[in-house]
Amino acid sequence: MMLRSIIVFTFFFLTYAHINVWPLPVSFTQGGNTIGIDAQIEILEADDSTFDNATLLGRVVHRYQHILRHTLWTPEYRNEDKSQPNGNIIKKIYLIVDRPQESLDAKTNESYVMDVPSDLEVIRIQTPTTFGAMRALETLRQMVELQEDGSRVIRFAPLHIEDAPAFSHRGLMLDTSRNYFPVKDILRTLDGMSMNKLNVFHWHIVDSQSFPLRSNAVPELADKGAYRKKGKLLVYNEDDVRTIVQYGIEDDGSRVIRFAPLHIEDAPAFSHRGLMLDTSRNYFPVKDILRTLDGMSMNKLNVFHWHIVDSQSFPLRSNAVPELADKGAYRKKGKLLVYNEDDVRTIVQHGIERGVRVIPELDMPGHTRSWAWSHPEISVCIDSDWTKNAAEPPAGQLDPINPATYQLLDRLLSDIAPWFADTYWHAVLREGEGGDEVKFTCWNESSSIRDWMQQHNTQDMNQLVQLFAAKLYTMIDNQGKVPILWEEMVLDFGVKAPSESVVQVWRGVPAVSKVTSMGYKTVVSSNDYWYLDCGRGGFVDGGNSWCDPYKSWQTVYQFDIVAGLSEEQSSLIMGGEVCLWAEQVDPINLDRILWPRSAAAAEVLWSGKDKKGQQRDAKEAMPRFWDMRERLVEAGVAAEPLQPLYCAFNNCWS
């Protein structure tokens, strides 16, 4: 077999003149040359030393070095290739990280500068932190493409040769039905094709004489329709086909980067670039969360807001108060669906190694029916009419005047807070009367709460919220955490939050202006634009969902999170989050509900507005966005399709 020693990188111009990267770098210049990259390309320190795999930076380098050497990526969206190969081969990537030990937090510098030359052997990347290196290498990874024709060794150098095929489809068809050919014969055929720069193996597998392709779904087609020889069934099973396909890719494909020389200076427009996932209404196995973190890293999202606990289930198993999960979590086929300490630490570490911070949220004091299965003594209006006492079934809230409530909370937070590395802790407490998380009608059903109100000579139940919030914030502070709170706390309940707190806004653009005018640092998650569960119908009565319509990727992409704000207010916007509440989402449809729409928000938060200060245009973004979706799919993230495949080759925009 002829082994490949060089991987070729080609830079080409799409119909839209941008490098094919998502999110788009803040600043870049591009040329028109094709450059090659050695198949054993190395990522090294500037003194040619290797990185230590025992460090986070070393593991990041190792992961991306493997990706660059083995990428199978080929852009799908229609393009007009204007780049030309120049014969240059890149052999090394020099990665210079100023502060490799710096940890991941809300202030981490993720900027980088990258130079990809057309006439030298080294790509240079300069960045302040490991997480900037991660972002730079992800950008580089997306510029590396698998080319249809392979590179070849030529004697009698030096020579000046410009080589490109006259035709893109250079094929050989083989019929394996009339007579059967063992896999080794097909692999040898692929070797010969590679030597002669043939790049398409047209495999005519099945015909009238035999059916040698053994499907897992309908195996009887081959079991009864294939040839047998000396008692052996002559078929190609799934492993055979995958071996042949992979062999063909590895022997015939080269990898390409387009638009060399490149100079990229990149940094995020916003420091908080988040995705919120609710794991209480439906449970998601750890592997699904890890895959979500992988997708986030590919799109340079850096905050995983984990809404762990809600009224329906309590899937977080504390060591100090395990009964909350043992009695409050779902069970399926006899298995308790929980996240234990090891699970949480695995998720947190996986996030750190991909530049993603994990911030937990335990819904309280509303939406807490799941707590009552083990601790009914601290709960109010359990199993009452949910249409009166909750936003959705089931009803139940914590008792804010019972000392046992805070004793349990303190034990719980003291146990689980160290599991989460991030400084921030999401402390919920949402709307009051007529709203979502806290229903005053529920509290009013408790005689002890009514007595407390009478003793304190008040009818203002906001005081109950203020009491609960003050005690909760003290506990959070005792754990060395800073609270993030939903907007209602400052807009509706009159709570004075700690000065360093961050307020998350979900009730539309006007609320953003109100919160920032109060001087709070703000994260934007407007339900009008960035609630990804909207438009799927009501899960109880089958009517419309409360936040219709469905938010298309174009809607997500064109949301201006600082619209209408003064310069001073805009300076308080830390960033934003897309939110996925999981009433109608489980592991089966998680990926396609999240992706690729979350990627649209990722570019808003990383790249910001265009050079004219305008929101970026979805039409211009479409070629890159199409291919970003394809990258996600190749990485194992089942992102939903954007358009018919026809549109990749024939622009469907009006």
C-alpha cells in the first residue's frame, strides 16, 4: 500500500468571500494560495520542545494535533475555488502561550493571533492562555479540509509545478454482484487508484445475480440472496463497508486549508457565551451532556448553565442528603436517574478541558415538589391544584419561614458547592403572583405562613422572598460563590442583591434596559429570541406553547443583545445564553433542538457586530453556517438540517 507522507491544505474562496470558519474571527486578512501540511504535523513550543500531556495545555495540544492529522472534513456548501497550490509544506505549528497555568473563569482571556504563511514551514499562534490556544486551534481545525485528490512525491527537485486535475470526478466502477471479490481485493484496487490519482470508487454492489451486502435491518436479503462457497456466505457486512470507506479516505484524501497567507487576530465580543440545559423535567445521561460540551467548544461557547433540579425531579445525588435524590429522582427500568459526585466532577473537568465553565442552578423556593418526596416538612401546597399554585404540574414550594428549610439547604450547599469549580452559582427565585417560579397563592395555603404574616403585621409576600433570598445569598457567600439571579429578584421582589451579582434577563428587551439602568452586570436570554424550546406546542393541553413561535436560526442569529442601550448600559452586558427547557426534550431529540441554532448565538456572542457596527447578515453567513452544521454532525452531534441538500449547490436565497 502506498502510504501518504504529506497532507495538502488548499485555501479557496466561497461564493461569499470569507474563510470557512464559525464563529467568524474578529479580524483577518487572507491571500489566494494553496499550501501543504505534513501528515505528521506537530504542535510545538517555540523552542521545538513538545507539550507535557500531564497538563491541560498538553492534552489540548494532543487532541487537536490528532484532529489535524486525521480530519475528514470537506466543505459541502457551493463555492468558487480561486486559490492556487504553491508547493509550500507546513511542518510545524509553534504555539506560544503566555500564561498556560491560568484557570478558566469569567475573566479568562481567550484572544489569540495566528499567522499561516504561504512560503514558510511554520504556523505561529500567540495567545495569553490555554483557552485562547483552544480557540485558535479550533479555528485552525476548521480551516483544514480533506481534498478529493491526493498529493504525490516528485523527483528532480527543485521544480516549479502547478498541478490541478482537469476533472474533479476521476472514477473506477467495480461490479461485485456477478462475481464476489474479497475485501482485500477491493483494498488493493484502492491502492492502485491512489497511485494513479483516481479518486472515486463506484461500487456496484448488488445486481440480479447476487445480493452480497448484508444489512443489519434486513439481513435476510443477503442471507438468502448472496453466494455461498464451501459453506461460507460471501457478503460485505457493516464492518467490511466501513473498512473500505475509511481505507479509501485515508489513501486518496488530502487535507486542505484555504486562503493562505492568513493573519488572524481574534477575541470574543462578550465574556459570557452560554447555553442553559434543564435536566430535571427529562433526564440526560452524562454522555449527552459531555457531547453538548463538545459542541459548545467547537462554537466557542464557554458557559454551561446547568439547570439541574426542578419540580419534576431531583437528579442531583448529594452525599450529605442523598434522600433528596433517592426519593425525588426519576426511576426507569429500576435504575435511579441521578448525577452523583463523580458524574458532576467528570462534567466539570470535561468542560474545563474544552474551555467551558459549568454553573449549577437548583430551582428554589418555587418548583420544588421533588424536594417534598423526602422532606414534606419543609414544603407547602404539595399536590394541590397546579393550575392555581404552579406554572406547570406538579405544585409545591419550599417553606420560607421554617428553620428546617435553611438547615437542609445549608447541608446541601456545603456538600455540593465544592464539586463545581466556577465562582458563580445560579440562585433562581423567579416571578411572584401570576408569574412562573413562586406562586403566592401556594404560600397562602399554609396556616403557619399566614400566622407569620399576621405576626409581622404585613400582607406583602415579597417580604417572604426577601427573607429567603437574604438567607440563601449568605449561604452562597459562605461557599465562596457569587450569585447569578433571574431579573424578577430586582425588578419585581425588591431584593437588594450583592453588588457583585449578575442578573440574567429572560422577559424581553425592555427588561434588559431596566436591569442595566440599575447598574447590574447582565446576561441576556430573551425568550423572544433565544428560548429554543418555544414553538413545540403545550405539553399539557396540546395548545400553543407560551413562548410561540419557533425561534429559527435566523431569528437567533439576528438578535442584538445591546439594542437600545446606552454606551454605559452596554458596558454592563457580560453576554448571553440560549436556553433549553426540557418539558418536550430528552436524549432522542436533544441535539437537533440545540444545534445548530446554538451555533448561531455563538457567533453573535463571539464575533459581535460587523465592521460597520451592524448585526451580521444571515444570508452572508449561510455558507459558513451550513458547513458548521456539517462539522457538528461529523463530530457526532446530531444537528438538524437547515435546507434541502440542493441548496448547498444551488443558492436558495431569494
